Amino acid sequence: MRRERPVGKLALAAKITHVPSMYLSELDGPRKGTRQDAIDGHKAIGQRCRELGVDTIVVFDTHWLVNANYHINCAPDFKGLYTSNELPHFISNMAFDFPGNPHLGKQLAKACNAWGVETLAHDATTLNPEYGTLVPMRYMNADRHFKVVSVSALCMAHYLNDSARLGWAIRRAIEDEYDGTVAVLASGSLSHRFAQNGLAPEFAFRVWSPLLETLDHQVVEMWKRGEWKSFCEMLPEYAVKGHGEGFMHDTAMLLGALGWSDYDGRAEIVTPYFGASGTGQINAVFPVTPQSGGSIPRAQASSAEGYQAVSRL
């Protein structure tokens, strides 16, 4: 008897914040309640995932720094206490507990390699996710409803077009090989120029400069109008001049999964743009539309120019 081929679904895609002040917002003190809008946005996106039947959330995590290859953390289970090495006064001993999805993680890596993007899946590992994954899962997945796979997106020697291809390969793995329903989240800010040391309290709810704030607002308007060809063309320069978090590899992955410059959806803003410690933040959902992947960039041959990856496609 002929075996039916699995039909998976990419049901939801979003660009999300993971500011550590969301955790502070839970705690007694002067910051209590100050990030409730961002927390509510995460909960709303998590609820949409539930309503769409999502079983696994794939997070493109701009706090997972890698210097070679792309990496997928797909351990069977994640549990522990997390303290940020970057901001230990913001996130200290934060508990996390959610299941992983080794099967999907290995399928994703296989597809990425087939599309010319060298990727390693890590299922037998003691490596825990970074807070670009842990913070959103705290609010979207407190009851362990979703399995979680984390993808490295602070890519230090990588080309943005490879990240776009990785995003498309992930979609192909989901829709062509996986028997289930998946959401993908690009976890990272827009502009990411932190307030200068000593000025952090003054910029707790502000963006570092009027230029960066204006640039971010213009980008959000482009997303809302669906101007993807123009945005994809400007993304490498925006990532550099706009101080994009993780060089905006998470955004390239997200747009790659959606069809890159052929994407024809319009972003829906769930949590309006806000400033945090000098950076520009948002929660936005990108409707998933049918795509052929015809505009996905070609694979970039590796070279000594890899460190200039963020300046061009």
C-alpha cells in the first residue's frame, strides 16, 4: 500500500521582542507592570498559535551567537534556571521548562543543507536556549503546550542571503516533510543601539536617537504596506546603519520563510513600536501566504569576506 506523504503547515510567522525588562515587569519594584503591553502581545501570539493548531514553535534567536555554520538546538527537553550574562540585573534565576522537538530539528537541518546552507542539528546536547527564546516562551508557553526548537541568529560571519535561504529551507522542511503545524518567530529588535553606559535609566523607555527611531517607524510602515521588494533590497544597509539586532539575520530568516521579496502579505502590529534601553521593539504578525520561493537569493560561496555579510546580499 502506498504511504501518504506528510503534509505539514507553516501556520504563523512573527517578529517579536524579547526585552529582559519584560521579566522585570513581573517583579515587585519600580519597573513592575511597565512592559505589560509587550507581555500581552506575546500571550496574544501564543493564543493564535493554539487556535491554529501549532505543535512546535521555531525561534530565530538573536542572542545565540555562532561563529561558523548555522545551528539548531533541538534537545528533547529544556529545563533550568537562567541568568543573563549580558544583563544579570535584569534576568536572574528565571525558571524555564518546555519540551523540544528533535525530530523536527533534524528535518530542518537536513533541508537547510540540501538548499546549500550548512547547518547542524543538536539533539544530544546540554546546551540550553538563550533568552531570545526563553523570554517569549515564558509568556507563550508557560504550560508546556508547544514544543520548541531554537535556531542561531546572532551570526558573526554569515551572509544575509544564506539566512534567507535557511528560512526558505525551513519552510520547505515543514511543508514537505513534517507531519504537523509550526510557527516561526524572529526574536529580535529593530534598531539595537543600546544607551551609552551610565545613561541606561534615562533611556529605559526611549530609542537612542531620533534618526534610528524615524528609520524604524519608516520600516514598520513599509511592512504594513507590504513593500517587501524595497525592504529586502535595503535590509543589508538597514542592518548596519540601523544597528539591527543580530545583524538582522532573524529578519532575513523570517522573510526567507515567507518568500523573500515575492512575499505579498502585510504585517499586523500586535504590540506597537516602543523604546527600551535605547533599542526599538515591536510584536508583529506576518500572514503566511502561498509562495514558490522564486525570489530566494542564491547561496553565497564562502570566502574571507564573510565578515562583511551584513553589508550586502
